[in-house]
Amino acid sequence: MPCVIAGNSTQNLARHLRGSDPTEPRKGFWVRLLQVGVGADSADFAIVEQLTPDDVVVTQDIGLASIVLGRGARAIGVRGHVYNPLTIDSMMFIRHEEKKVRRAGGRTKGPAAFEDDDRERFVRNLRRLLEEAKEGSRQA
């Protein structure tokens, strides 16, 4: 399964690679870095431009997750939350309302500390999504 790490040019994406990670297409796992220009949502736009329905996107950005789902692909958060087309609109609404509170000088609750349960949930759900994606590509 190929993996693409996307980010703008201010980020050092290579730090996410191990020396043993293959960077050339071959059978099995390989990694490609997608470095884009600086700009609001430039990485998101680059991801969406290359997206196929068999792709799985890992993101904490609810807006990007919404676009990914709208394109028929899958999205998962870093804590293992699988974004769902049936609930993404309500998540977008909550995000919008919290942003209004912050703009007015209020505070909203931040995320809880990252724990082992989050990592385990992520691994379990990512494996499931990748299997679903593999099945989808076999049927096409």
C-alpha cells in the first residue's frame, strides 16, 4: 500500500521517513513525499486533487475529512475516529460554532491527552479501512 505524506514547504516532511522506508513504487509499502507551496489549505487542495475512491486519508482536519468523504474516499483521525458521511455535517457545524466562540474571545475545550487506547483504536480502524479499500479496488 503506497503512503503519501503531504505538507507545505515550511515543514520538514523527510523527518517522518525511516531510513528503511522505500521511496520508489514497488509491490507492497512505499512512501512518497508531497511537498506543496505555502498557503492556507495548499496541502489539502493537493491531496484532494490526487484523491481516488480507494484512498484513505489520515487527518485531524474535519474540513478536509468532509471533502474526502464527498469524493467517495475514506478518512480517519489520528486518534482512530473514522469520519462518517452521515455525521460529518454535524461535526462541521460544531467546528463552526466553536470557531465563533473563539473569535469572540471565548475558550473551547481542547483535546484530551493522547493515550495508548487512541493508538490502538487508530491501528485497528486503519487496518479495517485499508482492507475495505483493497476490497473496493478488487471489485472495480
